[in-house]
Amino acid sequence: MTEQLEPMPSDWRRALAVVAHPDDLEYGCAAAVAGWTDEGREVAYLLASRGEAGIDTIPPHECAPLREREQRESAAVVGVRAVEFLDHRDGVIEYGPALRRDIASAVRRYRPELLITLNHRDTWGGRTWNTPDHRAVGRAALDAAGDAGNRWIFPELAEQGLRPWDGVRWVAVAGTDRPTHAVDAAPGFERAVRSLLAHRTYIEVLTDEDPETYCRTFLTGTTGALSERFGGRPAVAFEVFAR
């Protein structure tokens, strides 16, 4: 496919990124987030789990606080101060009303115009299977964008003082094999490398390669993969659903 990617919408001030695990955003779109916060936009992170089942050599009760700390450090590198965790169980996150309610609650609190999530489809493209957590959270985020604006869905949120917010104008899905839009990754690339590198404990178990070399090589590959479709520039790509 050679169809050119469109620039991401720019007429927004607040975004909320909703993913399953620590490091999901760093593998997917931290360079874009760095560029947005540089422009004065507000970006908050919401993670469905603490990634406690993600490191085979560390028991979940020890892993959860470690991965939470690394995620907060990682977010700070790209200018994100608000990082929340929902405490759904890593590895067995279930799509359903409970998850939709939790995300809709956050949407009502942060009132974003842009909602960001990760690939909700069965595969990453081709025959590479996606994980249950990614599928569940991505799909729930897409649905919660509408749930947050409907006062008759989850009325208990209004009773808690969270008024409906129907201001989400786009949901941008990272890690998709059907991208429509992109952000120039170059301005935020070095911070994206440092942001991914902040997940050092996870990365050191994942690979025998030097962690910084691993991060730089991975992100160079992903941002360069679609440069031909974005004017030759390194790109963070998204599939954008307008609402």
C-alpha cells in the first residue's frame, strides 16, 4: 500500500491514552506524545493493569510496584504527569461493562478530545496473534468513548459527580496494520528511546541485547516502516476513528 498517511488532527488540547500494560505506549507512540506535550497539549495515561504478570522471573506481588514505578518514570520523560492504574489482572483482562465503566469514568474525569489506545484486533497484521489484554482494552476504549457521553449508561458515574462527556472527537489506535494518519516522530524520537528504556527491568529479561541498542533499533524500525507513506519522515502511525 502506498496511499499517503494524513497528518493527525491538531485542533485539540487534551488526550487520554488507554492501554493494558506498562510499556504498551512506549512501544507504540511515545514519540508522538513527546511532540504533543512540547506543543503544550495535555496527555494523561490510563493503564488497565500494572503488568504484574509480564516478567517470568519476578512474582506478581513484587513485579507490580516495580513496573508501576518504571511506567511513571517513562511517562515523565515525554512530559506526562498523570498516570493511573485500574488494577485489572494482567493477562486476564476481560472485555465487558466493568472495563468500559472504568474507562468511561476516566474519560469523564479527564474530558479528552482525543482518545488513544492500542490495536484491538485479533492480529497485528498477517498471522501474528494479538494478546487478549490488548484486544479487550482496545475494544473497550473504543466503546467507552461513546459510553462517557451517554447519561443513561453507567448512571452511577453521574451520582459520583462525573458528568457525561461527549467531547471525544477521535479515537486513535496505535499498532494497527490499517493506519490512516501519522505524526512526525523525529522531534520526539530521542525521548521515545529514553521512555522505552525506562522499562529496563522488563527489557533486560526480554533480550540479551544492550537495552539502549534494543530500544533504539526497535523504534528506528517501527518509525521508519511507514516513512514512505509520510513524505519520507519517520512516522508514528494511527488508525483514526472520527466520532
